[in-house]
Amino acid sequence: MKKCLNYIAVAVLFSVTVSLSAAEKVEPVRMGSGIMTFDTVPGWGFDEQGRSVLGPTHGGVVIDKAGNIYTSAKIGVVVFSPDGKVVRRFLGDEYSNIHDMEIREEEDGEFIYGARNANAEGIKFNAETGEMILKMPFPKESGLDLKKFAPTAITVAPNGDIILSDGYASNHIFKFDKNGKYKSHFGKKGNGLKEFNTAHGMTLDTRYDPPRLLICDRNHMPKGRLLHYDLDGNFIEEVITGLGMPTSVSIQGDYVSVPDLHGRLVILDKTNTIVAVLGNNEDPKTHRNFNVPQDQWREGIFSGTHGSYWDKDGNLYVQDWNVSGRLMKLVRVK
């Protein structure tokens, strides 16, 4: 009888365990609209214990020609395969705290360009080996007397010129040649039409010929906005306003993904009209909040959207500004 009771106890415990596991299973969440509809991939990039491998994130995302996904975190740069397995890591002082990244294929390989606000420099390194190629500290040749230099965004012109935004300090945007030699600068801090109040994100807008700079003016009052400048630093137009706090921009074809620190990502079409909103967080306690631990994440709801990138199939990878380190894969619904 005692043995029988033991069997029953084990069976009940097994049943409860299975029920709990089933209850804890996270299902994909569908978001977006029309041709910009996506499904989340629960647990993408987690370790075998179901935990994030990144640590605190306050950075960006890029993808190489092989389809590997690079994301920057406090510890450095972590590279994932498309199925979420870690391929390699670039860790340590040289690679830590990269706030924004661009990737570029050149004659001798693929290279990551990074803006490091906490370390007051722009960098360039080999995407496969990690070999550091360039470091661009504050250019004294500019003649500016800056008390602080805190780059937040970086991009590269077709001719190899490197463009670095001092978004957390002076809001000047600096232009270097391909060897890191200072060439010029433009912009200043303010809330005027041709001024920046936190020139936080930036990329090359390849939807236009010739390409333009697409710049996130994150804290512009009364609402965040995107701006176009030419590659010589001349103002072209205010692209769109009323975006909350746009942090970065990524282009694929005619479409632009724009993470918003309030906890959403908007997608614009060629006319710069919003065609989809993803992961919108309406909870004032968790949106624009770095301190949302992993056990409080909600599938399909963002908390502090900071970086994004498209893969060749139109899927999106989105990074949250987050204490536990959050990187999400969103699969495009065909």
C-alpha cells in the first residue's frame, strides 16, 4: 500500500510539473499590419537555461552578409546565427559600450563601425577577427573647445567618409575621411528647425539618389523627429515629427524601421508615412524603463526600443535598452 501511494505521489507530481511547464510555455505574438506583419520568436538567443546571454544592453544591431546578427552590449559585441546560437564574441574594454553600429563590406572584408559614447570615440574593427583598425577620438583639428565628447551614432558614406554624431554632448556631427582624418563638422544643439536636441541615431538613407543622412533628433521639442541632411552637412528637410523619442534608423529597400525609446517600433514607407507600429507599450511603469528584468518581460511588448536591423528576408532584429539584455527576432509573415 505504501508503494502504491508513492507511485500516486510521483504521478501527481509529474502531472503538476507538466502542467506548470505547459503554463509557462510562451507562444509567439503577432504584431504589425498589412505587408509589415511579424511574429515574435520566443526564447530566441537565450542559453540552455532560458536566460539572456547579453547582460545590460544600450546599443545596436547589424547583420553580416552570411546572415549572422551582431548586437552590442555593456560586455562587448555578441554574434548570433539566425537560429539564435552564439557564433563568437568580442569582449573587453575595446568593444564594450558601443552605442551604435554600422557594418560595411569593403575590399578586404566586412567591418563594424561603432560609436562609443562612454569612451568618447568612434571605432572600426574587422567583423570576423575583431582586429581594431581605427579609433577616432575628439578631433582637436576642428578648433572646437568641447568639454565633453559622447558619440551616439555612426555611418559611412559611399566614398568611405565616416560620419560620427556627438549626440550626448555638443550635437555637432563630425566628418572624417576613410583613414579617420578630420574633415569638417556641422550642426549645433537647440530646438530650431536646423538644430539638434540629441542627434541620437543616424544612417545613410539609400532610398534617395544621391544618398542622404537620415538623423534621429530624439529630444526635439515638442516631439522627436527625423531629418534629412546631405553628406556635406546641408539641411534638406524635416522628414517626420511626432515620433516620441526615435533612437535609431535602419533601411531596407523603401522601408525604414525606427525604434522609439517609449517602447515601440514604427515602420515608414518611401513617402515617410507610418505603415506599422510594433510592440507598443502603454504601461507607464515599464515603457522607457531600463530596469525591467527578464522575468518581467512580456512577449510582443517592448520596454525601451533602441536598435534594429533587417535581414535579407525582411525579418527584424530589435534590441531593447534593458538591464538584463534583450534582443528579439521578429519573423516577417509572408
